[in-house]
Amino acid sequence: MSSPNETGRSTQNNLLHYFLEGNEHISAESIEQAGESISECLRINLSHNTDPAHSFRHLAYTLAQLTEQNNSHKSSEQPAARQGLSPQGGHYPPPDVENPDCDKINLACRGAFALIQLAFDDHLIEGGFSPDQASRLSTLLTASLEGAILLSRTFQSGEPLRLIGDQLSEFLLLTKES
């Protein structure tokens, strides 16, 4: 795809007018904004309770309810994993590994996941976990949440989210007690 500058038809109605580097630049920007938005929403939702076990369970159940409500709308929103699983941010077939545009999308996904993990990290530390424990647990929580979202959307059921909410809430309680 040629850029608007190459074709000489640069108009303000064309989204590529603002993203001269192409679709990958749009994808990367979108992922970065989604990461910031998700992180902020997580922080707000987790702040309602200082107990991380209770907060995570509540978050998972809320997401389960939202997922079930949105199933009828067939939302185009995707968990961050959907973008991160493919070197081209969900576009197939995968391109050449040396493609710098893939790096741009991968770096955006890494940044989004880092913001999400940092939100969990901070909440876990505030809830009494050591920084080392919080770092490991935030990876577990992020990976579990992303996987459960993917399964919930695939099966059009909030049950995977409720399951991780219950199981990881118990796990957090036991880990904190030990």
C-alpha cells in the first residue's frame, strides 16, 4: 500500500494522512493507547478494595459479566494477546522475521502488557506482597486474565473468567499467608 504522500492524494479524511508509516504504525499506536486505557481502568477497578485477592476476583467477575453482555454485539475488541500472538498484530500470513514493522507492533504489545503488569504490581505491593512476589504474581495474573478473556470470547461464556477469578483469588490468599 502506498502512502498518501506517494500518491499525491493526501487528504485529511484519509487516516493514513496522519500515519505516514502505514497500517503497522496505526496498529502500534492503537495498541499503545489500549494499554494505557486498560492500565488506567485496572487501577481504578483494583482501587475499590485493598485486598488483592478480593479485587482480582471482583475484576474477573466484572469482566465475565461484560463479556456475556457483549457477546450479542460481537465486539471487535480483542485481548492484547491477539495482537501480540502474530508478528503483524493479527494479520496473517506472518511476514519476514526481519520486518521492522513487526518489531514496532511487538514493542507496542510489550509496552501494553508492561503497563497492565505494573498496575497489578502496584496493587499487590499495596496489599502486602513483597516487590519480588508482586512481580511474579502480576505476570501470572496478566497471563491468566488474557487467556481467560480469549476463552470467554471464543466460547461466548464468562465462565473462564469466573474460574480464574475464584482460583487465583484463593491462590493469592494462600500465597499472602505463607
